[in-house]
Amino acid sequence: MRGFVLALLMSTAPVAAMAADITIQTAQGEATVPQAPERIAVLDLGAIDTLKALGITPAAVPDDLYLDYLKDFAPEAARVGTVLEPNLEALAGAGPDLIVVANRTAPARQTVSQVAPAIDMTVDGGKLVEQLKERLNAYAQLYGKEAEAETLIAALDEKLAAVAEAGRDKGTALVVLTNGPKMSAYGPGSRFGWLYDVTGLPPAVEKLDPTAGHGDAISHEFIAQANPDWLLVLDRDAAIGKEGDAAKRLLDNKLVHATKAWRNQQVVYLNAANWYTLSNSGPTALKENLKQLSDAFSQ
């Protein structure tokens, strides 16, 4: 029955204009897709951020775009479910000729491909800057926006250089994620490992598992022994919309107080929405994140 309903919806969905095909690079290798698709459904916030920066408005997006700089974007676009669970019937009704998934929505690629060709534009957190540029260039190629992409990348490179300069000789860092009463740390090569790359700050702890998606579980004692010059903190509770300062309360501990980071007021609470949630692979989020780091190091 579900297949019949889906087929019926697809038969009555708006018919997209026929377009020539183009081959672009995706997270799964090269893919041949319709060039400059008139109706593109985008199920990832980082991808939406990227297309917005290029001046492209999707025909379909998730129900909630969450972030201040996206909330009012594409008001006429069809809403097609959550970022974790696309609504196939709504998606079919939107009549896309290309669907973009990435990161948290990537597991839905095979499912949504029942509606239209789907590509995975996931950005690996361990290679965030490099792959963000690759995805930006792929979208630019898709829509003939190469000049716009070049301008955007130049602006990002300028901010990256500013962060590297601001972080020069500033000592070691430890990236910590708090989740209620729990804490985990991330090292180079991990989902937040790019922080060490862009700041130039060496890790306070060398032996952290880069493959641990949720980081290495740590304690206050671990932070005290690591004794970083900088604590870069992500508060998961804030990222998912819970009120309060859970991370600040958790780190307000005599063992943490003894660290160089705390004593020198070098504990940076990163913008949770941009860093942790669903959009950190977009150029707007990256620019804001880089500015936050530059400001912190320059104080």
C-alpha cells in the first residue's frame, strides 16, 4: 500500500524540467546528476547553508531549520519531514529532480532515492575545512556558480589565516564535549579534530581515539592531568535546546580550577548550535565559528 501511495504521489507531483546531466564529486565518489536541477530537495542543514551562500533556494527542506541564519530561508519550500526521518509522501509531493542528503541524513539516501536521484554530500568532521570546500565546489559546478564559490572560499581562507595567526604560540588545547553529567574528549583526526588543525594548537593529550564518534570518556581528573592551556568546550545540552549552563556547572570543579586554562580564563564555550548540531559543514557556520576562535585568542 505504501508503495502504491508513493507511486501515486510521484505521478501527480510537479514535473521538473528536463536538464542535461553533469558529473560531480560526492561523498560516495563521482555521481552523474541533472545539471542545474530546477527543484532540489536538501535534507541537511550544512548543505542548505552552502546552497544559500551560492544564491540557490531549495524546493524542499526539513520541517525545522533550527538556526537563526536559516530560519527565514526558503519560506515557500515544501517541508518534508525531520533531518532524521524524511517524509516520503511530502518529498514526493514536492517533485524534486535531485535530493541531497549528508551526515545525519545520509542513511536515508537509499530510501529517498525512491522519489528522485539522491546524492550523499557528507562532510567528514576530521577533514571539515577541506571537504566543505570540495562540496562547495561541487554545488558550484552543478549550478554554474564557480565565481561565487571562489569568492566564498577566499573569504573562508582569510578567516582561517586569522585564526592560525591568533592561535600562534598560544599553548595546548583540549576539546571537550559535555553531555549532562558526562564528558568526552576529542583529539586530532576525530569529528572535532579539525579544531587543532585550524588553530595550530597542539593537543594537550596525544592518545585519544580518532575513530570514537562520541569521543573518549573523561573525568575531571583527566582534565587536571592534561592541564591544557585552552579548554574548548561543546555543550550538547545547549545544542539540543535545553536551557541552562550545564557545561559551565560541570566544569566548575576544583580539579579543573587548577588547570592553566581555568586560571588564565582560557575556557571557551563554543557556539553549540553551530559546532555540534547539524550545520557545522556550512560556510556561514564555519565563518562564525572561526570568528569566535579568533576573538577568544585575541583577548
